[in-house]
Amino acid sequence: MPKQSPASATPHSIRPLAPADLEVVVDLSLLAWEPVFNSFENILGGAIFDRLYRPDWRAAQADNVRRICLADSAESFIVATADDVAVGFVVLQQDQDESLGVIEMIAVHPQHQRRGHARALMEFAIQRLRDQGLQLINVGTGGDPGHAPARALYETVGFTGVPLVNYYLAKGVGQ
């Protein structure tokens, strides 16, 4: 049954990821996360970025999305427009022993952002994990400018952020 977000939003529905959706999800994730990788490159500089993400961050990220979406321990869902075009996705995992739900990945195609799709996916994910009796839900993101929209969304739906920092030093850099 279609859900409608704010008045300016596009009608959408959320359903389980089907095999035919996988490559669409991979493609939209690369477009959605390109600003994040650009942000990382700006922050890290070429030497460290190259060691972490080269030769091709897109191929590595595409493989990662496929692996996580298809993991036995994951539940993957897409948000689709009224004409059933996949425009975003979310992947959930759970640890019943810890009563912990994890929103492992979430992305919306850039041409469909700012229409309520990401918020609908987050609200769906939270409700799905709560319905499974989980007491705590976790979602991780970066503190860089490329992740600012994600942080804003997570805070809007009630998550509390904990600042964490990763430091890198490449051989031959800063010596």
C-alpha cells in the first residue's frame, strides 16, 4: 500500500528487494554516495585516499552493496515510486542476543532526494526493527561534509550521535 510523506513528497511504497532490483540499487547507491567519496578525498588528500579507495572505489562499493544486500543475515527493502521504479533502499540487520537492530545501508538516488523517500525508509526501518522486539537501533555515518544530509536525517528521526574519529597516516606522508 503506497505511503505518502509530506505534501511536497512523491508517493512511494516500500517493499522487499527483488533480484531484478539489485543492479538498480547498486547504480543508485554509487550516485548517492559519490559526494561522500569526494568529501573523503578532499579531507584525506590523494595519498591516503588512493591507499584506501583505489584503484576504483565504485567497483569496490558496488561489490559491497551487492554483498550486504544479499547477506543471509540482512533484510533489504526498496522504496519505489508510484510506477514501481526503485529510487532508494535500506538494509537491516539484527542481533537478537543484544536486542540490537542495525540500519546497515541506506541511500536514495540523487534525482529523488528531498522528496521524503529517505525519511520514509528510516521510519519503516525503525518500525520494522521495533516490531521484532529490538530495544536499541544503530546507524553509522561519517562526520564529513558529504555525510551531513545523513546526519540531519538520523537526528530528525530521533537518533543520538556519538562523535568518533578515525585517524590515518600514510607512509611517506607527514614525515
